[in-house]
Amino acid sequence: MSRHPDRDQIRIESVLSALGSPVRLAVVRVLDAGGEHNCGSVLGLLGITAKSTMTHHWRVLRESGVIWQHPSGRENLLSLRRDDLDARYPGLLDAILAGADDDEALEKARRLMAVGGRDRSET
Amino acid sequence: MSRHPDRDQIRIESVLSALGSPVRLAVVRVLDAGGEHNCGSVLGLLGITAKSTMTHHWRVLRESGVIWQHPSGRENLLSLRRDDLDARYPGLLDAILAGADDDEALEKARRLMAVGGRDRSET
DNA sequence: TGCATTGTTCGGCAACTTTAGTACAGTCGA
DNA sequence: TCGACTGTACTAAAGTTGCCGAACAATGCA
């Protein structure tokens, strides 16, 4: 069931397209913030989504080399492959995570402006 | 015909999914290496592909905020939005471009090994 | 003005992605 | 051993992407 690529089998295109999805980027942010998670706990933090849907996303993240996924008891623990990603692509993950935070802050600020400052240009 | 996002409308997910494609990543590497290009010159460097296919890729790169595309005479000049990307996501573009170079070098080395060193594990 | 050049738009097609429902397999606790 | 729990496998529908040919628009040169 596994299929994790070795460190030197990771390709940047796969990493980028894996992270170029809102759901999967959110997963990676959760994993970066916390320690160990099982599938269900991440699923809870993201709000909705069916288990089978997430199984699909786990596979994309796993096969692109972004996460480790290993069974432990009846759970399947998830963790970021930070060491491998940092080794292959120094600064990439940090830049992406910082960028995601930045986007979120910017979005939040924009919403405040829309309420307090009379939004002028949006529909 | 344009539709370029403002700097603060750029979202990291769009950038990542734009660059998570071999063709578009190659385009960005070409733009990073050289100065100004028109559509045809990049198309030539990538080998094949129909013009209309590339028009599609230009749009993805343009609308995600990765490139500028502006008409000049009968050509359409392309350039990387390096300043905007660096401002929004410091280190991201450098990490990606370095990673792409690294992947390519690794791939090249692997091919040499396969010829000289008797490849053991591949199909 | 006529023609070649440059790239866009449009329509269609195949392949892939995302999502979810249902059924199932492994593990832990009672 | 039985049942609850965790997650995968399989299937399928809906949407998206990538690719291309043909027609079109804009420009510049002769």
C-alpha cells in the first residue's frame, strides 16, 4: 500500500503540483504546525470531506515525496518529509509555508477592509 | 486580451500549480536564463507543440502572476515577474529554479550511471 | 494595398483530477 | 470472538486540463 519515493527520486514538478491544490497545501500546513497526525485528525481540521477523498490526497502527497505515511496500530500516521525536501530543495518548503501564511493574512486584511472601509471595486 | 493579476492578487496555490507542469516550468527556466522572448522563440526552445497549445500555457502563467506578457509590434513579449514574485514569496522562485537545475543534473547523472555502471534496479 | 508573420480564439477530444458512496480489511478493547 | 474504529480499494460521475487544427485579428514590410 505504500509507495514512497526515495529522496533522490523526488521531482520538483511533482512536489509543486501536489502543493498547488488548496486541500493539500492546507494539509501540509497542518503537518508543519503540529507533530504527528493520523488521517482522521487532519480531516477534522479541514472541516469536511469524505475519507475516500482524503485517501486520494494522501496518495498524491505520498507519491510526490511530500509526506511519510506509515501504519501504527489501526491508524496511519502522517508526517512531513521535511528533511528530504530541505535536502533536495533548500528553502522551498519554508518559502511555500511562509507564502501560504502571507496569503492568508492578506486575505484576512482584505476582508476587514471590505467591512470597515467600504469596498469599492468588488462585485 | 491581458488579465494580469496585481501583485497582491497573486496566490501561492496558483503559482505552484502553474509551475507544477513540465512545460511551464521549462518556460520559466528559459525566461529566467535569457532576457526578453517572444512566444515563438520560447516555443522553439521547447522543441515541439502547436502555437495554440502554448497560448494556453501563456494564459496559465499570466493569470497566476508568473509572467508578464505585453504586445510589441506584432509580437508578444514575455518576461518573468521576478520582482513581484520575490516580493510576495521571498526565496520561492530561486528555490524552484535551483531545484529544477538540481533535478536535471541528477537525471543526467543517472543516465550516465545506467550506461557506464550497469544499472541494477530499473526496468 | 497585398501578403507574410505572429499569436489569439474557438471547438472538440482524450486524459487526468477531484469528489464521494459503498464495501472491505486490519486492529484494538470488551 | 464480536463490535467499533481507522483507513483503503473500488467504482463512478462531474469537472478540469492539455493538446491540437482551423479560422481570425493585428502588424509590418514590399
